[in-house]
Amino acid sequence: MFKTFDAQKNQMLQVMDNDGKIVNPKWKPDIPDQEVLEAYKFMQFARTADLMAVSFQRQGRMYTYPPNLGQEAISVAAGRIMREQDWLVPAFREMGAWLSKGAKLSSLYLYWGGNEEGSKFSGAPNFLPSAVPIASQLPHAVGIGYAIKYKKQDSVVFAFVGDGGTSQGDFHEALNFAAVWQVPVIFIIQNNQFAISVPVSRQTASLNLAIKATAYGMPGVKVDGNDFFAMYRAVQEAHNYARAGNGPVLIEGLTFRRGAHTTSDDPSLYRTEAEEKAWEEKDPVKRLRGYLIERKLWTEADDEPLLEQYRKEVEKEFAVYEHFEPYKLDDVFGYHFTEMPEELKKQKVAYEKFLNWKEAHK
């Protein structure tokens, strides 16, 4: 795969077209129809949970949230390959992978609701908390990979980053060390075209992002990130490669963030409606639905009952978050220093006064 799709020639792995028709059968992964159907349903669940999260935030029931809309194929495909003993080192836009790893949806809502209890991810082993500082998680992923190799464990690290993260020093340092140490890490770039408002053309003069692997001596491949089959095959090949002790792999998933960067962003200020409509035609859910319909495994009429069921499930999970015990104030301030400095004491007193005022004005 890495030789066939040469990043230096800007070649891209694609299996199906925008309508879900298979255009490159040679590279279609061998997945049973039932598993493809389950993947489609899972993408729909992740999308429903994501869209409702934006709605909850707009209602003032949750804090700033980063939408996943349009990027579901990348994280769900990776999640289907990921095993329990593998590690997930996320950024913050990989809901499909989070849920695949075993994280509860209520935990995700807790985290974005400002409660650090949401970072525990009980029931989801080998899972690092979300990393909002851009690319800071990648050196950690390499460190985990080094430990896996040292202990001779059968594990692989899945490390996610956005296209903007490739402009951070952490990205380059992580790739360099990973290749030098030959550790089992799969770096997945979600190239959604914009680092907040900065387009990829302002991030790099490289032909693509996958080509950056060449300088560090590791395989790199550019993949249609809205093509579930292409992403599945790429991650599958990378997983086999890393497990065999060959070292790291870099995958660039070409996609598009259809929503805002976060709920405090307005994408209309830096991209056009024409761009958005063009990428809407490449939507990953639409494409996989087209494939299933053509094979008579699904109909458009099947969507609404499924989505209604998912909306009810999401409401239940959100209710767990909303009725969760309040975050303890002492936990916010009490674990930074052996002895709390005066400035932090003042902040705590000020916040206690605010909480008392808020309670009095209910």
C-alpha cells in the first residue's frame, strides 16, 4: 500500500466514489456485509451524539464543544481496527474512536461540561484523556510506544492530530523519535482543511501532509478520509505493519470539518458556501449509505427509526451528565501545590463568593 500510493506523487488511496460505488475493488478490505452495516450504524450514532451535543451547548446546558460532523469515517474506521490492548491517544475530534474504545457517551459530555470526572473513561482501557493543547499528546504516544517495545507487548498506539498540529514542534519531534526508536505508533492526521481559520495552504508548502513521513524514515500514505473502506484498509495495513515490529506509520486522512471549529467559532468568516457544498457531496455517512443501498442492505426509510432510537439513547446519556454530582471545589484548587499559594487562595475565595451569589439569585 505504501509503495502503491506514493505521497511524493500525491497519490491517494480511495476505494469508493461520492455515491458509494466501488471504484478500486483491489483495495477494498475484506469486511463482511454485517460488519459494514454495523459500522454505518455506529457512524450514525456518533453523528447523532455530536449534533445533539452542539444543540445542548446552544441551549446553555454544556460548555464549548468541538463538532465532529463530516469526519466520522476516520475515527470509526480506526475504532473498528483498534483492540482492547491497543492505546488511544486522542486530540479532541475523534468521538467514533472514543466510543469504540469503550468510553461512555456520558463521560464525553461530562468532560465537555467542565467536569474532570469525564476524563476517567472507566471501562475503556489504555485511553489517554483528550489533549486540547495542539499536538502535545504525540510525544506521549511515542513514550507509550517505547514502553510497549521495551516490554515486548502486543500493542499498538493510535495517535490522532489535526492538520494544524503538523505545524507544531511536538509533531516533528514525535515522528523523529518514533522512527529512530522504531516504535509501534500509528499517527493519524485528520486533515479537515482548516486549523481553526487557517487553511492547509498557509500551514505548509508540502505537496500533502503524508509526505512529511519521508523525512523521518517511516511510511506515509494519503487517504480519502471520507471513504470508510479506504480508511479501514489504510489503518488495517498500518496496524499489521506496526505489530510486526516495523515501526511507526503516518496516515493523512483527507476530510472536511463541516461544522465550526468549536461552538465559539463562525466558519462563514473564513470559508465559502461553495466549499461547504462541494464537501457535503463527499460526506462519509452519505457515501457508505449509498454503498449499502446499492447492495440492498439498507434503505433510506431505515434511517429515521434508527436515528429516533439513537436520539433517545443520547438523551439518556446526557441526563446522566446533567444529574452527575457537582465537581468538588476543593478538587479544583487543592492539588496543584503542597501548600496553596496566596494567589490561589484568593481565587478560591472569589469563586466561593460567586457561587454563593449565584445560589442566592436562583
